[in-house]
Amino acid sequence: MTSDLARRRTAVFVLFFAPGLTISSWVTRTPDVRDLLGASTAQMGLILFGLSVGSMLGILCSGTVVARWGARLVVLAGTSAVAAGAVVVGAGAAVGSGACVALGLGLFGLGMGGGEVALNVEGAEVERLLGRSTLPAMHGFFSLGTVLGAVAGMCLTAVGFPVLVHLLVVAAVVLGALALVIRRVPAEVGRQTSAGRRATGAPRAAVWRDPSLLLIGCVILALAMAEGTANDWLPLVMVDGHGFDAALGSAVYAVFAAAMTVGRFAGGRFVDRFGRAAALCGSALVGAAGLALVIFVDNQAVAAAAAVLWGLGASLGFPVALSAAGDSGPGSAARVALAATVGYVAFLVGPPSLGYLGEHFGLRHALILVLVLVVAAAFATPAARARREVGEPEPAGT
């Protein structure tokens, strides 16, 4: 590996790490933000809807923007928006404005949705140049960021540290890291000529008619919803549903994030040995077991342990299923864009749906919706097998 390629890979690791740090910093402070706003569970669901809308707008616009201006500009704009969104969220919480918090989450989601697509474009290119699987580890650095952010958030919650100051510091760290590494991302990655952009328009419509790709999209939707639900609601589920205090609720989220990190760093070997379909099926079943324990067992120790299963189960869903979508047929870029868009529907409908259900049935019972989707996804995972000619053995890692 050349030194330039090594530095480029390191830059991608840092750029995945930064939004993970930011999102967990926000998540661990959700009980404090809820209390500062005086919001009900249903109102928190509506506030979290800002994150969903921003994410969807980002994911829908990012493909076109990357094709026109390249991945580096989108990563730069997206990461900057993530940092700015954290500041706005902190300011909104400080003044007790739910609308301001929702606006900040919208800005945060816009940066996450657009920037993550661009980061995956750059990550896939680095993986190709390296000649070995690297994308799961890149997503692992996102999860590592969530772990460190969650641990810091737990400690700061325990000592009553101001939410605004906490998020201001996180934003400064993210912007500093961005300034150090963004130059390592080549400006031309992902950029297409006008003729190239016109040429890629035709396959985009055709992929909607591919049943295998749609099934992969359903797997992504379910496992992304399992991950997103934890990001949005896990501390509150532990506080309101299992009687933890705010600091311990944040600690359980840190456990979940740690399990996600371990799953992503270690899961690549499992995928290489048993194939994508088996990895996704196993992820769905393990995640379903964790969710079921959180929902149906009224015991704090079991709930905390179940967060490990929940995190391991959700860890491989997004990166492995996106990889499977790209290999499911011709027009790889269009397929990945479609699968990612379907997955982000989970972030769009999840928070308000669970908030509404939680208001009427309690947050623990609201998670039954997520459990049903994850169990159903296990039956759709055979679609993640790579296409091959009749009689040709399935290659390893598919």
C-alpha cells in the first residue's frame, strides 16, 4: 500500500468517525433535552421527525450532487452541516425551543444523509484500490465514534454538564478533524460528465422492477430501523420502560454502540466465510432476540445485556446489504442509491411512528413493530446471494 493510499484510507476512517461521535453525543443527552423542553413522548417523536426529514432530503439529493460536483464537496458540506446541526440542537435545548431542536436535527440529518452516501462512494473506491474488503471497517469507525461519544455523554449527563456546551465542544472537534483530512479525498471521485449523468439515468428506473433488489431493500429497511430506533429511543426506553436513571440509560446506549462497533470490525470475516445472505440472516435473528428481551422481560440486567444482542444484530445490516445491492445486477450505482433510499425510509417513519405508539402503549411495547420487521427481514435475506450463471458455484463472501 502506498503512503498516499494509506493516508486516504485514514481520512475516510476519520470522516466516518466524526458523525458517529456527533450522533451519540446527541442521543445520550435526549433525556436531558426532553426535560429541558418539557416534551411528552409524542412531542419528542415529532421533534425527531426533523432528523428523519433531513436525512431523507440528504439521501435523495446526494446522488445527483455527487455526480455533478464529486464526493469531496458533498462530504465537506455534509460534515459541516452535522456540526452546525449539533450547535443548533444545543441552542434550542438551552432556550427550551422544540422547533429549534427539530431544525437542528433536520440540519444534522441533511448532512448525515448526503455526506454518508458520498463517504460510501469514496470508501468503495478506496476498497477497490486496496483490493480487499474495507467498507465494514469504515462503518466500524462510525460505530467507534458512537461508543466514545456515548461514554463521554454518559459521564457528562451524570455530572449535569450543560447540553449546549457539550454539543459546542463536539462540533468544534468535528470541524477540526474535517479541516485536517478533507484534502486527502480526491476532488474527482464520484464526479461524472454531463454525458455520463445522462447515461446513468436509464438504469435507475429499471432497478425498481428487480424483485431481488427490492427484497434487499426491505432487509436494509428493517435492520436500519433497528439501528435507528436505538439511536433515537434506546436511552428513553431504558429510563421510561425499565426504570434506569438518565446516566445509566446513556450507559446502556454506550453498550449498544460498543456491540455495533465489535460487530462491524469483526463481521467482515464472518461475511467472507459464510456469505452475505447468512451474515444478514444471522444479524436479523440476533437483533430480534435482543429486541424481544428488551420488550418482554421486565428486568434491568436482562435489558442491559439484550442491548448487546440488539447492537450485534444491527451492526452488519447496512454495509453488507448495500454491498449486496451493488452486486445484484447491472447499474451498481443506481442499485446502491435505491437500496440506501429504501433504508432511509426507516429513519423517516420510525421516530414519529414509535413516538405515537409509545404515547399510547409505552415505548417497550412500541418496539414490537421493529421486532416484527426484523423477523420478516430474516426471511428475505436469501435475496442477498450474488447472481451467478446456472451451475457456477457461489463465490466466497457472497
